[in-house]
Amino acid sequence: MLRIRYDADPDFCAILHFVGNPDEELAVIDQLLSDEILLKLIAADLSQRYPHTTQTGRNSTLFRVIVRMLVLKHLRSISYSKTIKQVNESIVLRQFCRVYFNPLPTKSTLLRWANLIQGETLKQFNQRLTVYATQLQITQGKRMRTDGTVVETNIHFPSDNSLLVDGVRVLTRLLQQARRLLLQHNCSVNTQLFRNRHRTARRISRRIDSLSRTRTQRGSEQRKQAYEKLLEVAQACLKQAQGVQRLIQNIKSLPAEKLSQALRLFIPRVIQVIDQTHRRVFQLQKVPSSEKLVSIFESHSDIICRGKTNVLVEFGHKVWLDEVDGGIISNYRVLYGNPHDTQQWRDSLEQHQQQFSHPPKQVSADRGVFSQPNENLASELGVEQIILPKSGYKSQQRQQHEKQRYFRQGRYWHNGVEGRISYLKRSFGFNRCLYRGDLGFERWVGLGIIAHNLTIISRALVQKTQSRFKPN
């Protein structure tokens, strides 16, 4: 049964009195997370774990503890294990997480509960924090700068041979699990159906990697022959998996159902990898990015080319950020595919209008967002200062427009969004997502934004307090 909180322990409070107060920023975050509206948002997701989670069953980990430990994890950008270790060793952090002298959840328990939190819930959580920032006069929503960045998924560089080896490795692991399951149910098995082809695939893959360094005609022919062998191994392993899938369909048990579900997930992906390898290597086709699979595990990853000189291609998702005055990220969006930047202008303005009930006085973006319809849209919504520099040829009138004082000052202020993105990548995990799946990706981004905004709000309030009591 889902529980809300532990009762305060008087002995713990007495010890905490002698330890001393936590740092001021953590104390402010503690107060912000005590809001009942924020907790109800998360509780609505956690209550969906089972049909009667809120009514029956054994006592669960308290959802206040779960929320605060997740926030702490992303505030410090550490793993689940380190989060539990730091909370276990610190009286102050035990108070912050409201766990007191009670036992902490394991990392598996924490992960299972965290996987229930939806991306849309985290967006509502962040909107609530933006309302707090407005009430505390940290931001007024008068200025907005918008830009995008790429958060990579946790995958290796996708080559055709490495993807084939990944497919063989995963299917071989599932075949070994199926063999043990069939033996437990006294089913007759053909040993050839469970042959391990992983070592053969790895050896051929290393051969392909070494041949890729040669530029001779003979080396190219040998590389193509090695690809033929690797495709034969992958197709043979695929046939084994399809045969085992038919066998375990007759077994009625939970392990068999999970195994069948895993086979239904990975078999189509391996088929897609085999098909795209055949098209690229033997038919010499340029496979469109929308038809490519760059990871067996993170199949949702997009191929993103942004024209950066130091990074030719990235694998993950583009994240669009709307930052208002005060350093608060009021809105964010995870973009799927590789949409053009000009398509994000309308959504940013409309979400700002919905959040603050008024348009920004000044709004800015990079050159890639510029288009005449975008400028007209901002003007129609009531934006006074539109900072959209035009790329390419500029007429004499356009040059004079961009030389105006407000435009140049707006460009200087907009440059700060690059520092904001750098801060997110350095401190809140925006360089690479470590959660799995597309839902995990949205959860990683959402928790990172929430941790960032909590940090900005707490620092602003601490600075106000210190300046208020600072002697003249």
C-alpha cells in the first residue's frame, strides 16, 4: 500500500539539533519540496503501479522519500547507489529525504518506483516551480531566450558490424534463458537450436574492423566477404530465436511470458539491422535516417546532424529549452526526429503565454529560427522586441534594423543561453542520458530541468537573504 510519510522521530530531531543546520540552499529546496501540490502530481503516477496500490498490499516505500531521493540524485548528478550511500551516512540528508532512522530503499526499489513517473507529470512539476519563481519575484517572464541542444543516448557508435554483433549477443542470451526454461518444464530440446554463435560473430566483426583500415581493392573485397559471413551468422541466430519463440508459446508461466515479450521486442530489431546492412554494404544504397536503427537497445535514438564543425553527427534527441529572466527554464520539449528550428518558435511563444498569461516583452533566438512568418507571429502576439537575426543576404533596411541598440543588446543577452546549456551538460547530465527507453529519456531530461530550477531558485533566495542582512 502506498504510504505518504514517516512520523517525525523526536530522538532524530534532538541529534539533528546538535549536528547543526544544513546548507542554506538545501534548506530552501527542502521547503519547496514540501508543497502538497507538487507531491500530489508524483503520487498520482506512483499510485498506478498496481490496480489497488493506494488501498491494499504491504507497506511500500514512502513516496515523499522517493521524490526527495530522486531530486537529490539529479541535484548532485550521481548514481542510485551513491545517492543511497550518501543519504545513509548523513544525518542532514536523512532529514532532507524525511527518512529519519528508518531503513533506506534499495536501488532496485528506487528504480522501479522512478520508472512510474511520466514525462508529462514532470512538465507540470516544472510549471509549478516556475509559478513559485514568479511569486518569489525571481522571474517576471518579461524576457525569453530559446534554443535547442542535443542530449545523447547511452549507446556506442553504430557501425553495421557492431549492430549485428549486438543482435547476435542479445538473441544468444535469450536462447540460453529459453533452454533453461524448457528443461525445467521437461520439454525435449534440440541442442542445435541453442547453439551459441556470439564468439563467431565477434571474430568476424574484428576482422571487418581491421579490413576497414585498408584502402585497396583486395581489402574491400575481403571486407565484403566478411560481411557475408557475419550476415549468415546473424540470420542463423535469428532463425534459432524464431524457432524457440514458437516453442515457449505453449508454456503458461510468468518467466515464459517475459521471455516471449523480450523475443517479440528484439527479433524485429535484428531483422531491421540485417536489412539495412544488406542495403548499405551490398546494394550500396543510402538508407534514409528515418529507416535506420542505430541501437538494438535504444531504438528510439535519432540521427541528428546540426552542422557543427567539431561534431558531425549525434545520436539521441534534440531538447528545446525556453529560458526566462532570472535563469529559470520555464518550458522544455523533447523533439523526435530532426525537426527544423523554425518549427519551435510558435510552441515557445504559446507556452510562455499560457504559463505567464502575457507575452514576453523581449524574445530572442538564433539565426536558424529566423523566418518572416515567425517574426510576424511574435508581433501579432504582442511581443515588443523581437530578436531574430537573419542569415544570408540582408537588405540595407534589414542591416539597419539589426544595428538598433535594443537588437544588439538583445543579442548580447541571448548569448547567455549557451552558458545555460553548458551548465546543464556539466552539472545535470545533459551530455548523455543514462535512463533507458524513450520514457526514460523524457524522465532524465525532466528531472534534470527540475534540479536545475530548484538550484537557481534556492541560490536566488539565499542571495536575497544575505544581501538583506548584510551590514552597510
